[in-house]
Amino acid sequence: MRQSNQTQVTEFFLLGLSDDPYTQKLLFILFLGVYLVTVLGNLLLMSLVQVDSRLHTPMYFFLCNLSLADLCFSTNIIPQALVHLLSRKKTISFIHCAAQLLLFLIFGGTQCALLAVMSCDRYVAICNPLHYSDVMTWRICVQLATGSWTSGILVSVVDTTYTLRLPYQGSNSIAHFFCEAPALLVLASTDTHTSEMAIFLVGVMILLIPVSLILVSCGCVVVTMVRMKSAAGRLKAFSTCGSHLIVVILFYGSAVITYMTPKSSKEQEKIVSVFYAVVTPMLNPLIYSLRNKDVKGALRKVTTSHFACNLGIYH
């Protein structure tokens, strides 16, 4: 039984993904590479959307918001993980841990909402193309983006409150590589049933409901694709919906396993969290841009202009 007169924990010790020095060095190289690709990919995508007027459409507006959320999401987690992979003292203060948890949930919740919004946008574009400009006005787009960020903030406030309101007076060793609610609740010095139920209900709203919307919209898109007479139109619609589904499966699938399923092993939770906390923010700009001729065209245009300017300067 835990002692009631124990002092409140002021810092946590992050156990990380491995305690083997060689494995930690390999993880450092891997995480550093992933983070650099994440930063460069998302910054490049946002920059291209800003400078090329052909990309000033609702689809790329939402992609910009997703890239911003991905960039912040990754920056909140990976730099600290990199420091801990090279240091012996893998501690994080209670306040820093709370801030990381709050920001993690804000950007993660925003991504969930944005992926659902983007799916609805693609549904309107493919299934009702004649009414697309009337439905997806800039006012509606701004409202949807604002609603996505607001939902992320609300989810974060609720989950963080129900996690940090508990007393932490016993063990301070977190079996994880960053501060996440399920890993923290294990260390609480009191019954966590109420907090777990609150987090589960929030998960239903921010995970299962958006996933349901995405599946319904993709189902409608598939039906529309089958009815298309143009092979090129079917291919374009399939490519758009297919790319979106890859992101959804990776991000939502791993998040649902962590937040919506019965308790799994600590090692399994850590490995699963790598997918939505580290891998997905890197893949999003690659999946959405490398297979998109508009983005590749904008990149060629910017690159050509840059070289032309340099040649003009030298001559």
C-alpha cells in the first residue's frame, strides 16, 4: 500500500525505448534523420502552398494546417527524445512533462480533426464537383480549420486535467520516451478509473467519430469512382483517396490501439506510439506531395525561378 505522507513527485525519469547503449545510438541516428525529413518536408510543403497561386485551394489550405500541426507535434517530442538518447540523466521536470503532454494532445487532437475535415473536402470534390466551390468557400474552410484547432485544445485540456489532477507520490519512472497520459496514469498514487473513463470518452469523440466520418466519405468516393466513365478520373480519385487512407490507417490505427483498447504491454505501447508520434508526421508531406503533380509542378517552378535568378546575378 502506498504511503499517504509521501512527497509529490517533482520530476520523472523516462526509461525510453531501450537501455542498451548501442541501440540508443542507432535510435538517435534514426530519430534525427526522421526529424530532419519531417521539418524539411513540412516546411517545404507550406512554403510551396504560400508562393504558388495554383495551390491556393481548400485542399492545400487544409494540408498547410496539417503540416503545421505535424511540425509542432514532432518538435514537441523528438528533440527531447534525442537529448535523452545521448545523456545518462533522462529526467524531465513535472512542469516540463505537463507542458509536453498538453502540447502533444493539442497537436494530436488537431491532426485527428483535420484528417476528418480533409476527407470531407475530398468527398465533396469527387462526389459533388459541380457544387464544390459553393460548399467549400474560404469562410467555411477557415471555420473548419479553426474548429479543428479548437477541438485539439479542448481535448488537450480535458485529458491533461484528468491526468495531472491525480497525486503522483510513488514511483517516478515512466516506461516511455515522452510524457503520455496512459504511461503517466500507471504512476498515479490513487485510483485512476475516473480519469481513464474520461480519456476513453474523449478518445471516442476525437478518434472514433472522425474515423467513422472518414470511412463513410471514402465509401461514397469509392461508389462514385466505380460509376466514373473516365479511367483517368477514376485513377485520380483513387490516388487521392488512397493517399489519405494510408495516413489515416497509420495515425488513427496506432492511436486507437493506445487509447481505445484494453491495456497492452508497456513495450507494445511504446512501439505503437512511435508510429503516430514520430513516423506519421514525416510521412504526411511525403504521401500528400510526392504523388501530387500540382505540388511537384510548384516545386519545379520555384526551383527553375531560383536557378534563373542566380544565373542573372552571376551574369
